[in-house]
Amino acid sequence: MGSLLRIEDLSVCYESTAGRVTALDNVSLDIRPNELLAVVGESGCGKSTLALSIIGLLPNPPARVLKGEVEFKGTNLVQLGQSRMREYRGTEIAMIFQEPLSSLNPVYRVGDQIAEAIMVKRSREEGHASVESDFMQKTHKVGPPPPKASRQLRYRGRMTSELKDKIIASLKLVRIPDPEQVMERYPFELSGGMRQRIMIAMALSQEPALLIADEPTTALDVTTQAQVLKLMKELMDKVKTSVLLITHDLAVACQVAERVAVMYAGDVVEASNVFDLFSKPLHPYTEGLLSCLPTGSKNKVELKPIPGSVPDLRHPIIGCKYTSRCPYAMKVCSEKKPDFIEAKETHEVACFLHGERSGTNPSNN
Amino acid sequence: MVKEVEPILQTTELSKYFPVKRGLNPFSKSKTFVRAVDQVSMTMWKGSTIAVVGESGCGKTTLARTIALLTKPTNGDVVFNGKSIVNGKTDLRLLYRDLQMVFQDPESSLDPNIKVGNTIGEPLEGLMGWGKEEVANAVEKSLAAVGLPPDCVDRLPGQLSGGQKQRVAIARAISPQPKLVILDEPTSALDASVQAQILRLLLQLQKDYTLSYMLITHNIAVAEYLSDFMAVMYSGNIVEYGLTEEIMAKPRHPYTIALIASAPIANPWKRNLLQVEIRGEVPSAINPPPGCKFNPRCPYAEGICTREIPKLQEVSPGHLVACHFVEKTA
Amino acid sequence: MKPNTRTRLFGSLRLISRNKEALIGTVIVVGFILTASAVTLSNLFGIQLTPYNPIAQNVGPPLAPPSSAHLLGTDVGGRDVFSRIVVATPNDVAVSLVVVGVALAVGAMIGSIAAFRGGLLDEVLMRFTDVIFALPALVLAMAIGIVLGVGVTNMMIALMIIWWPPYARLARGEALRVAHQNYIEAARLSGIGTMKILSKHVLRNIIVTMLVYATLDIGTVILVYSGLSYLGLSVRPPQPDWGEMVSAYQDYMLTAPWLPIIPGSIIAMGVIGFSLLGDGLRDMLEAR
């Protein structure tokens, strides 16, 4: 079952003058090689915190990792310091965000920014542990400084044709028309869809083992979203990357994911392959979420909204966090928090309605 | 479905052009215009919901604002409740008793310094000139109608959740008991579970108060759910118009086909998204392509498409499409 | 006090007490304002608040260093420095508060009307603002000093004329931001007229940013007014005024250093106090 990334019992909190908010409460999840795992949840469920925890970009003063492991290729990322984490970030684990305009540096041409991504990769291949750069993080210098030639290649006037070809190739890979023109443009001159595709190009130029995409298409038009998602799926196969897709849109997850994890108020409440999740959801929240999506005309479909609202995470809650809105709530639900267990083959859930699959793991109840 | 066949609102060749100023001279007359809404003609029927769907830049929000006279139309006519309202003599105070709007962003819909009760009562003060007691009574009723507790009256928007804020915005819009409510992306900023609550509320209110809705949205699923009629907009023009059921089952305009195909369906066995073949991007508003604005991206485009803007023509009763080669999608 | 206001006030007090700098600033500012009020009241009733008559000569040995009899020493004419400092407080405090207050009010009005009406009116108002902005404070003050004569009130007038343009610009920027908010459109759909929209919705939403700027600005006015006073454009001796005292005492820097240092320090303290308060206010609002 070899997993690429294994998150185990991860707890992260945010501390502010208003109190402590537990953004992730004992979360366990794993991502397999070459699969697209969608993490779905509504606002405040902790999905962005999860993404940032993996890649080590949690804002350090308010956020704190309380416990848990994030095991990537055998190393626990949580324990690594910033300097060692940089060796993974951008190279083995890449991330793209929702708003590409703030991910791309507005004062550099797009071609230069892609060039930098390529240069970082080349530096790593050549065995230099570092590359001095303006807008990707500085890494710890180990060994001799990089040769001067590789630094000159960054500047537009002295860019070698080899580098230029590589830039054009990566733009073509993400199906950007007129790549020679586009590489001379500034980010603000391009549309949201193109910017996002450039971000994908930059992220994938590193050939990372894992690409984390945090709501990458939420800010895009519907047709552009379809183009970008389709592209991501195709490139995944080419580059042999796993993708962790964070989204609030269950429909998007249904369209592109192999496996889906559902989060609620800081917990992963259900995780399984997308077909089982959709046809036989085990957790009441997943069930509720599916029945409140409009899937046809009002005359034919009845929306069943989930009553109530998401609990305030500033106040610690005893038992299962979904109890107050759950149609199947039992007494035990407000007393103990259910464990996240494998109820069926590759289908995990945290709910007292579903017991342990017999014969696999010992029950902890 | 449709209760009466009387139109409540009709637009005829309605246009809104924005001048593009070049240079520093504030007094120069512009020669270039952004055709945000370009000769839009459509009809809304009493008691029904029409969804105006399209992506960013198609002009749907501008259309809504022009119809509500929040911005002055450049050309064309709007007939509301049998009377033309664009002649500049319309008493807005009377108009807005019957025509109201709910905005997209619940955060900016409510003045953060004004209590909920006063916000909901604002249209009653300004449009009806009621006294404090009458207003208070009406506000109480509106709060109950949208499912908010009466003690909300004294709360400030900052103390409410997104869904609650949107309910307040809806309460404000229905407090003068309008006939037509324009809903501009009412649930786009809300989570899925909250969206479902608001959609159900809107349906309930429509039944209780016999409202007509004009729903502006880019979300096809919401449009399909809530609306009886649909108008698809692209770059300022309506490209397809008709019964929602018919358009969803058999879209005829190449853009509508692509749009519906791109809308993610919550069903892993129906992976439409990965089959979508659409290229290019939404055209520039200042420099649109000549002829049919969709022609650079259209798989069926030929000669005439780059010269003439197609007019809406009937392909079946009540179903209109603006395409020179509409027979290709039959 | 209504419950809502009370909670907010106590919340603010709690926040201020957490931020040390803001606390210091508040203490200084409150001290200055109380002193100024006390002096003004005592003048009205003809009571002498200070230990010595501030303009009386030879109430003590001339050029005496600070002692228990004269807290801040005496000047060359044997006048008690402490009394002079205290009595001069209302000048700086009043001028700075009035000038900023007027600038805030005028600027807010001009800026928000320009933003909302737009078009020609906007252009005209903003160009007029630019013209006034170009006038230099000192030169104008001197011109007024020549035409109308010197004195605290005249200097206050001079500053009021030229102080409002930054507020107009700020107000216009803020009003433009507010103008795009949906609640403004909702107000129009509620039949509310433009002027009422401005007073009911716009002003309340732009006033916060402007107040922060204003509080920080008060220190600047104190400094500029003290400069004018130093140049002799404000009071005529023997009336005390901090800026004038710096000018009069500067020759004694080596022989009686407390003389020029003390009024200068008081001016600095005033500026620092208002700046800290302004910073604290801004932090408080950003935290919100």
C-alpha cells in the first residue's frame, strides 16, 4: 500500500488574543503515489491548514503544531527546521494557490519567473544544494557556490537559447498559445486562467512527487476551470506526480479525484475512493453534503439542507463535533470522539455508526 | 411552474456602453466604448424565475444594474409592470417598492455600523415613509420570514455568519413587498450547506409572496435548480434563451454547450469535465472580435461569423438562439 | 450609556492598557488636555492656578536652577519657568485640536462630496485642494502676521486655511472605496438621497481611518505652531508660549541650559504623546 505521504494524528492550533482555535484535531490521512486525492470541506474545516502544514508554511506566531507526524518518503517533515524543509519545498513538494496574481511576482516577466524554476531544478541536478534567488526561498549553502554561468542565464538579455527553449516547452506543456509572446508579458497582462496554468508549469517543472493545489480553480470561470483541471489530470500522468487537491466543491472532487477525504471542523471524517464515497457515504456529514447539492430542477429534486451551522472552534467540544446537526446522533456521540477507522476496504470513517472492519485493526473503542 | 403568462419585465435592445477614456484630458469625448450590455432583449414572466447565466465579463451584473436603473441605460427600453421606466421621469421611490435587489457579497451588502433592524427597515423608511412603529412591525415580520430570531434586530453585521448576513439582505429586499427581486449571485460566497438553506428559503419566499426572480449566476447547477427560464450571456449579448429544462437537455448555441459541459456534476460516473473541448478565453471587452463574439472559439465558425453578429432566432417554440449555423448543433 | 457603547468603550480601554506605548501616549495626552482645561477655566474665573504669577518679574532670583521653590527654575527676568510652561499649555493644545478638527471636518466634506458626485465637481474640488496644498505654511503665516497682526488666534486661522487638503484626499480615497460597497447601492434602492447616504453611511465608515490620521497629525500641528511661535509670530512677550520661550531662552544654552531645554522637551513630549496615541489607535483598529 506504500504511501507517498502519511499524516498521522496531526494536531495544529491557532493562538490569538481571542483564544485558541484547534484547526486540525488528530488528523490522519495518506496519499498514494500517482493519485489525485481531493480534500473537501467547507470554510473553517481546516483543509488549508492541512495543506500548509504539509509544506511547512504555517504562519508561525499564531499557528502551532501540537503533535503528530507528516511522513514523506520516510522523513517526518514536522520535525525538520526551516532550512531542511526548503530542500523539499518547491522541489519534491510543490504548491499552487488560489489567487495566482499574488503567487507570481508582479514586477518580473513571466518568462524570467519560469526560468528561475528551471534554474533551481538544474542546480539540484548538478548537485549544488542551493541557488541564490530573489523570490524563491534562500537555501542553506552547502558545498562550493554555483558557477557564475548559471546565474547569468537568468537575466533576460543574456538568456541562452537553451533556457529559452525550455521555457517555451513548459509553456507549451500547459497549452498556452503564443508562448514566445507570453513569456515576455507581465503577470497582470494575462488572464486568471493563464496565470494559473503558468503556476502549474512552474510547479511541475520541478517534477515534484507531490503537488498541493489549494483551491486552484475557485477564482476562475467555469470553462477555464474545466480547462485547468483537465490539464492538471493529464500532466499528472506525464510527470508521475500525486496531487492533493483542496476544494470546497464536492462536484469538482467527483470529477477529477481518485480518492476523496471529507473534513469537518478540523477532523477528517471520511476518506475513501470517490465511487464508494458518492454511492455509499458512511458519515452523516458526507451524506448531508451530498443531499444539499442542487442536481436538477426544483420540480424534480428536493434539496435537504443540513440544519444548524458549523460549531465555534474556539470552544472545545466534547465528543463528535457533528453531533448537534446529525440526524442519527446517539448518546455516545456527545460523550466520546469517534476514532478514524477503516470500516470497509479502503474506506475510513470517524463515526460510531460504523464499527471496525472485523479482522484488521484492533478496535480502540 | 409558470403561474401566469403575463410579462413582468421586458427589455428591448437594452444597451449599456462605458466610455473608455484615453489620456489625461478629463473633458475629452471618448471614441472607444466597452459594450458591457449590447442590445439585450428579453422577457420575464410574472411569478417565475429567469436565470441569466454567463462567466465573468459577460455583462450579466451590468444588465441587472441597468434594469434596476442603478446605472443609466445608453440605449433601449425597459418596460416594468407595463410601463417604460427609462424615460428619466420615473419616480424611483415608487419603482423600488416593486423592484428590489439582493447583492452578491454578504460582507459588503450590509453597513457594518448599522444594526440589522435598521438595515432591514431602511427601504421602508425611504420608500414608504413609514413611522418607527410601523417599520418595527414590518421588520419583525421580515425577520421571521427569513428564519432569523427576533433578537437579531439589535445585532451588528459583524456578529452574524455569512448565511445570516445573506438572510438579512433578503429580508431587506422583501420588506417593501416587491414584485420582482433581482438576485445577483446570492449564494456564490456561501458554503454548500448554507447555499442549500438559502435556496430553499428563496423558493419558499417566492411561493409565499408571489415573487418573480431574476437570478444572475455563473453556477449552472444553481441556475438549473432554481429557474424556469434561462438566458445565456456571452460578452454582452444573449446567445440563447428559453425554458431551462429545454436548454439543459438540449443546448443549441456552441457556447451554451461548452458552458454546460464544463459545469462539474457531482457524480463520479459522469465525468463530463474531462471531455470538455473548449479553447481560448473570454474576449477583451474593449476590442471584441468582429461579428459573432464567440467566433474565435467556436468549432463551427465560418465566413459570415466574422462579419455579422447573429440575431436571436427561434429554433423551437420559445427557444431562441443567436447563431448563424444553429442547425449544426441540432 | 447604552450597553453596546459601554462594552465597546471598556473593550477599547482594555486594549489600550495592553499596549504600553498607547498607554503612555494616552496618559500624556490626557495630562496635557486636563492642564489646558484647568488653565483656561482658571483664567475665566480670574484665579491663579500656578504657584507664581507667570508674567510677574523677579518672583525669584534670576537664572536660578530648578529647586524646590521653583520647580523648573527661573529665567533671566526672574520669572518662574514652571508657571510659564503651565500657563502656555492651552495655546498649543487649543491650536492643534482646533486646526485638526476643522481640517477633518472640511476635508471629510469636500472629499466625500467629490468622490460621490464625481465628474466635473470632483475635478474642480480636487484641483482646488491641490492649489491650497501647494501653499507653504510658514510663508502664509508670515503673510497673515503682516496683514492681520500676530497672535495665537491669527496663527490658528493661518493654519486652518492650509491644513485640510490631505484630509480631503484621504476622505476622497476612503469614500471611493465605500462607494463601491453594496450597502450603498442598497441604500439607493431604498430611496435614500445622495446627501443622506453620505451622512448616514459614508461618513461613519470613513471617519475611523481619518481619526487615526488626525490623531497622528495633531503632533505635527504642535510642531508647526511652535515653529511659528518661535519666529515670533504668535504671542508677544511677556505672555508665555512654548515656542516663543525656546526662542527667547536659546542664548542661555551654556549658562542656564534648563531654560531652552525645558520648553523644547515639553513640545517634544506633546508630539510624542499624540503620536503614540495615534499609533495605538491604529493598532487597535487593525486588530479589529
